[in-house]
Amino acid sequence: MTEALTSAALPSDDLPAGNVPAAVPDPAPAGAPATAADVEAAVHAIADRSRKAARKMAHANRAWKDRGLRAIGKALLEHKNQILAANAKDVAAGRANGTGAALLDRLTLSDARITALAAALENLATLPDPVGNVVRGQTLPNGLRLRQINVPMGVVAAIYEARPNVTVDIAGLALKSGNAVILRGGSAAAATNAALVTILRDALESVGLPADAVQTVDQYGRDGANALMRARGRVDVLIPRGGRELIQAVVTNSSVPVIETGEGNVHIFLDASAGEEMSVDILLNAKTQRPSVCNTVETLLVHSKSTVLPAVAAALRAAGVTLHVDQRVRAALPASIETVPATDEDWATEYMDLDLAVAMVDSLDEAVRHIRTWSTGHTEAILTNDLANAERFIADVDSAAVIVNASTRFTDGGELGLGAEVGISTQKLHARGPMGLTELTTTKWIVQGEGQIRG
């Protein structure tokens, strides 16, 4: 159930009248929606305010930005009941609309998840500030002194699906890296995101940072998202985060530069040398810990000489995983282990649920060919006790993250020490893999001389 940016999939929310909204407009009143031109003017006004806020954020030092992050974390805890009440409305609406269990899990906030969001902001405050970091530098023979330094992107926009935790993650990363952010979080989480944005803005103001460093266009629905994608020159970069349909719609339709975060058709190759205990533990974690997220394994490739397949399959079935298997895997398993036949559609599917495609291969090379055919370039892992095979897998697999003998769930900004992430970039330009603080900066060259002229 993906919220693609099409008129058929995005809800046509009621829109407020007028060209310029308040900084965080109230929910749209009932009645006729504004025209697309009105919405575009309103989104441009939001973006212009974001650009002013971004200039202020670019001059904020680390201590100031860290005070802002800690103020947001404190405010989330103080307003926990308000957030949970708003989230309960979204979850109830989603359940009434037939939203699947996996997407409901992504939509749901709990006391523990809000506490974890506050803890992530505290962790983010402890990380070094990337702004001003010297990437490289030298003094030329003519005496010119050169430095290439990290600087904020400016105005970062994000379009994402029903994951209200992303609202906090993206805002926190954008602020620490000196940017302003414009959010489009989707109608499924509208009440939760509205509550969160208000809390974020109030917390920023409380420490003297511009509230307009965090804004939303959720109140403008589909037209707001489309206007955001067309706001080239006002918005510096746009990051989509969600399912394939949403991401491809943004990539195809946006005139704003896009950093493509990809869906996660994630693979694990179970080599012949992999031990049973490690294989069971890793597969259970990679598939069942939180199946609705993009770093969950979706396809298991098993070497035909592996002896641990029955134990792995039995453990996964006991955990409630539906196994979509090819004929060779079915023949290698006892009749007591229930499976369903796999088709080509299974090899291409990001289930984001308790489903796993399983295929048997005769070599590492065959596993790599399967990955090259079906992978989305997110994360692939090998379980092996053969060092040579591990090194070959690392060299031959071209994905944003390649893992040896560990769960694919570690492809995560927080787990990799980045504090949090905007998403997992599967493209190769500028940023690849978990996008943390540094990935939300660009660079500029500083050239200092003493009167030199070019001959």
C-alpha cells in the first residue's frame, strides 16, 4: 500500500484558501479547495521563509544547534501524551481504511519509540558538527592557499510515507547540519506530524533558533507535494523516502535535484561454510525484528551444499515467516516445514512483512548473478566461514552496503554511528548508503591570496 505521487494514489485533501499560509497552518477548513496556482504560491512562500531560516542556521555554531536538538528532545518527552493521542487518531484511521499490519507498525508511535527519538536527538548533539570541516587543502606554488570545506545544503525538502519518526529524524539531521527543512509526511500520519511539527518549531524558538527552519506542506496534500517538487531555485535538494512508487514518482517528476533513497530488496547469501547457530540467529534478526523497514532481508540464497537450511527454515516458520521457495529448496526441506511456491515476482518483491523468498544456488557466482538481476542496490550480506568467499562477495556485489556475518538490520544511520539518517541512498552521486550529517552538506572552495593574478 504505497502512497505514490499520482492523482489516483494521493488524497485530494481540502486546502485552505489564500496564497500565503501561516507558518504552520491549521487544518484546512471544509469547503472548496484552493486552486493549484494558489497552492504553488503558498508553497513558494514557505520555501522563501525556509531560505531565510537556512541563512540563519548556516551561521549557528555547534553549541547553539545542539541546544536546539536537546530542546526538541525535552519537548518530545514533555508532550508525549499529546503526540500519542494524535498518533492514535492516525492509527485508528489507518486500521479503518484497511492498512496492512506492516504499514500500521511504521505508522505507530509508542512511549518507548518517543523516548528513543529523544535519545537519538541527544546522541546527535554529541556528534561533531560537519559544517566547516576541511575536506582537503593545500598551498599552490604561486602562494594561493586552498581549502575545500563542508557547508550546509540550504533548504532540504523531504517527501515520505506514513512514518512519523522520520519527521523528527530528518528535522534533527537538517538542523545539526545547518539546514532548513520542508516536510511532506503524507495524509496517513497527518495528525501525528502536525503535532510533531508544532512541538519542533516551539522548541527551536525557545532557544533562539528560527522556527521556520522546520516547516510542512502537509496541509496542501497532493498539490503541495507537486509544488514542492517544482520549486527549483527555492528548494536545494529533495529526498524521497518510502516505497518504490513514491520514490520513482519523485525522481521522474521533480525539477528539484533529488537524492534517491531506494527500496530495500535485500539479500542474504548462506554460503556452504556458514554455521547453523550464526545463520539461524542472523536470519531471524534480519527478517523478524522489524519486518516493515527497508533493511529487512527479503531474499535468502542458499548454497546447495549448505547443511543448515532445514534448521534456518524451521526457525523462520516458527517465527511466523511465510517461505516462498523454489523447487530445489522445497525438495531439500522436510515435509513438515510449510512453504509456498516462488515465482519471479517474489525475487523482485520488497515484502516489508513476514514473507521471505528462498532460492538455492550452486556457487557464489550464481548468488551474485541473482543479486545483480534482482537487487535494488540497498544491502546484501554473506554468511560464511570462508575468508576468500567473503572477500569475493565484497568485491563483486555493487550495493550501498555489503555485510559479512551480521544482520542486514545494521544498515541504519543510528547503528553505524551517524546519529540518525534521512534515508538509505542507493544512487552513486554525492551520497550513497545511510545519509547522516555529512551527507546533508555540500562543499565550497576557499581560495586566499596576496594579490596573485593568472598569467
